[in-house]
Amino acid sequence: MKLLIQLTLLLFLNQLSAQLYHESYDWEDKLDISSYQTIDTSDIITFKDAYTIEYGFEGENLFEYRLTHKIHWVNSDDKIEENNKIYLPINYTSELLTSKARVISPSNEVQTLDESMILTAKDDEQNQSYSYFALEGLEIGSFIEYFYITKNQPLYKGRKISFQDDKLKKNVSFKLFTPDHLTFAFRSYNGFPELRLDTSYADKNAWVVDVESLPAAKKERESAHFANRQYFVYKLDKNSANNTSNIISYNSQAKLFYEHLFIDLDKKQKKNIGKFLKEINIPKNADKETKIRKVENYLKKNIYLTKISDDNMGDLEYIIKNKTANDVGLLRLFLATSKSLDIKTEVILTSNRFNTKFDPEFEANNFLEEYLLYFPEVDKYTNLSRPDARLGYPPNEYSNNYGLFVKEISVGNLTSGIGKVKFIPSLEDTCSLDIMEFTVKFDPEDYNNLDIYHKRSLGGYKASFHSYLDYMNEEEKTNLFQSIIQSMNENVEVKNLEVENDKTDLYGVLPLVISADVETDLFVDKVGNKYLFKIGELIGRQVEMYSDSLRTQGVELDYRKKYLRTITVHLPENTTVKGLESINIQKFLDKDGKRVLEFHSHYELKDNILTVYADEYYNAIELPLEDFEAYREVINAAANFNKVVLLIE
């Protein structure tokens, strides 16, 4: 959210007169590749990844200069095509000052590219142009070296830098240069080394870090891959020229957000809000939760959300009249209506925990990327700009995380905003429930054929598509509901489809219930006078986590969830069933005296009716690496149940 007012340039009183580091920067005349060619690998390796940020003045204007210098070794055929272009960061926010590129062949032949060889292209889908060097003549074992320098508007309120990616890197380095009266603060995460102050520069401050070897970060399922990579965050902290410190703080940012969003309404604005609330048609005796839901659903159905940064898009009168707003305008409108309805509302600034986990101790604006609304009187959260969010079910990637809660306080006739960092809990597993019920009967004329009645109830995040149903036509909805029934097998024929609670307003209030009849021969195979009944396949294909590779990260799930499955089988007369013992599967994980994960399937057989239960739940969001094997066993237990076959004679 681009809501923050830029710090005044009075912070930068002492202009830098000495030569800037990037102005004399160049690569070595000749790259010695012999020391790099001894490594045995079929992958691409980065042998140099140097990044420098420098703050300097041009006249009275402060700019940020960014220098990127890399050397890649391409040592396989499939990597050549992936790396035959060097993209340059040229856009409306930056100016390219210098760029060089060269390719060194395994036999040490050098092809140098200069700025005259920069090409441009346009991405019609994104409506964006980009510039790049095209690298020709690449062969296995080639080295690609390039560097470029850009001039940018300064960023200093909090920035995340991560060098680690899916490639092994050697000789990683970072430098930050500032005028000598400015002090920056740094914090490293996930094992990245701490930056140190380099005192060898007499006319400026310099913080540096050097890493000899940075391992590749392998992507793994059910993990917060990007948040788990090594990185550091920096921010401007002190200015000795005017004796200020703690320049970037959550307290100051909370006040800025409050002033930007919580509008003190004048008489005309109050009148407009009153008319707007009449449009929503809230029942007179509605409780506060109902009022919140009515306003949220109305806004999401009737206000067009745009990305345009225009003053009108944040003006309440314009929004109400034209039914168009940007993120800021939508928040302002909601906060104005909630105040008129006497509903206490707090705005939360947080981060996507899969990208960057919010740090409650290191106060930097890069953690204030996303927003939620919190209603303390009902203890529930939501997000206005996300159509898949509704009260009680905010975007799950913003939960199980810390956030800056901003609320309005009043003392006498004065109102102001204060902020406090608090934890945003995730929902319990029962809040995202998937209930499957099957009633199975064999065709007495042909045991290969089954008549199945299937009813499925989906709630919470398991039915996030529920929030889109009002925007779909009847054919699209029917196809969606049929596909849910066909999760057992996409080739089954669906009959007598019935749906309950399919209105978007009911998302997060009532589960979506879908039921249908299915006639199929896909679950039974005849072998002589015996029948193989693939009962496990009824629940649909399950995730499998079989791997010989060593796991390196703990588990991080989108949300807690629970599955309850009941299969009732009416067995034919005069038959016996073998293989029932294969139904009994149980895997679980207990932590701190509480069972947090479990798959448990078992059965009952009475009067020729076989009832099978297969329940599964994940009532934990994060698990450390030492619990991964237990988690995998639970996941694979469901996959093993999927393979259960009964023999009917």
C-alpha cells in the first residue's frame, strides 16, 4: 500500500561532495576462468553476485544508485536457452547509467556487448516494454558476465535483499554507501551473515557483507520457500546532522496510516454516508456481525476496484456516486460506514508469511505490505480488496503472522491513531471442513455397476470458490459442481445434481452442500467369479509425498483443515468380503500433549452393511523440520487408503 508520506530531505542535510563509488566502477580487463572450470556440475552456477546501493546528491536532490555485477557459468544444454538474454531494469522509475555484458567461451574467447547492442521488446499481455542483451554463440561451459548501474528514487524505509535462489552462488557481496551523517540499521534472517561497518572509507559510511559460498535453496512442497531463504532487511535509522534517531518506527507509521484512512467526516460527507447505508438496506435490528457482512458484501458486489492512483478514487463522494474506487478509497469508505454504524474497526498492516514473515522487533516498512480489517467486538478479520475473502476468512497467507494494528482513540474532543504489534491467529481445523458421504449399492444384475449417492459439504477455505459463485453463469456453476462430485473420478456420470447454500453472501456463514447420484462401473473389476472393489478410490486421488531426497525445510500449510469421510456400502446378498484389515490405517503426530495431525480409517460390518470411516485433520500451520517425517506419514496414509481394494466373492 503506497500510503506513506515520504520523509523530508531535511534528513539529508550534508550533501555528498566526494566521488561516488559507482562512478569509477568497472570490471577486470580479463576474466580468469581457469579457477572456475574445476567444479563438476551440470547446472548453472553464479560465480559472482555483487550488489551495491549508494545514496548521493545531484544538486539538492537525493538519488539512489544501484550497481549489479554477476558472472554465470552455463554448463548444460537446457540452461543455455534459459540464459540467452540479460534483462535490464529500465522503467519509468529508474534510469540506466551504465551497462556492459560479455560472453567468455570455454576456450577463453571473449565476445563483448555494449549499449548499442541493447534490444527492446514489448509484452502485449502486460502492456510493458523491456530491454535486454541477446547473447549469441553460447555453448556448454560458457561464462556470462555483466554489470549495470541505475539511478532511482531513494528507498530507505525498509527493504528486503535476498541473494539466495535455486542456484549455487560463489562470491556474494553487498555494499551500502551513505553520506557520513546517516546511519542505517540491518537485520539478517535464516543464517545470512550480519553486515559490518567498513571504516576504510573516510568520506562516507559503508556497510558490507561478503559470502564465499551460498547454497542453492531448493523448493519443497508445503513450505514457506521464499520466507525461508537467507536474506537481510535494512532501513534508515539515524541522522547525526539534525540529531534524530529511530527514524522509521511502527508508531510513526501507524499515525500516518490513521491520518490517511480514518477521515473526520464533515456534514456533507455524513449525509452521503447515510444515503449510502440506505442503499445497503441493513435490517434495523441486525447485530454487528450481520452489519459488517452486509456492508462488505455490498462493497464487493457494487464497487468496482481499480488500480488507478487518482485523487477521485479515494474521494468518498466520487466513490459513492460512481461506484469506483482504489484500495485506499475502498478502505476509507468502509471505515466511514463502520464508524456511522458504531462498529469498532482496526486496520492491520502485515506481510505475506510465505514471502516475508513480519518481524515485530525490527521496525521496517517492507513488513507493511498487505492489509486486513479487524473487528474486536466479533473477533474476526477480513480484507476488502480480495474477492475470495469474507468476514472470518481473511486471506490465509496473512494469518499466523504478526501485524501492526492501527485503531482510532478519542480523548475528550481529540481523536488520533495508535498502533500496536499483535499476532494474527490462524483458524482452527474445524473452520475449514470437508465432509464426504457415500452410499454405495451394487447392481443386483451386474456387480460391476455401482449406484452411488454422494453428498459433499465444503466450508471455510475448503470452499473459497464459494465467494465467486454470484459472478458465474448457470452453466459455469453446474460444471463446477459436477467437477466436485467427479473428484472421485472425472469420468463418472453425474445425475440429479442438487446444491444448497450457493449464494456468495453465505460464504463463511453456511457450508456449500452438493449432492448427486452416480452410476458407474469404474470402481469394480471382475476376476472370474470374484470382484475387486476399489473402495479407496471413492475419496479421489490423494497427495503423495514419497521422496528419497533429504528434506531441508519445515512444514508450512496454507490453513488448518479437516476431512470427514463416511462410506456406507450395501453388500450384495450371499457374498463375503476379504481385505477388510487393509482399511485400518492410523498415523498421527502428538505435540505438547495434543494431537495435531491424524489420518485414521476404520470400519464396521453389520448385517451386510459395511461402513468405512476415513477421517483426516491438520490442526497445525507450522511444523519444524524434525516433525516432517510424521507429517509425511499422515499425508501418505491418506494416499495409501486411496489404494485400498476389497475382494468380494
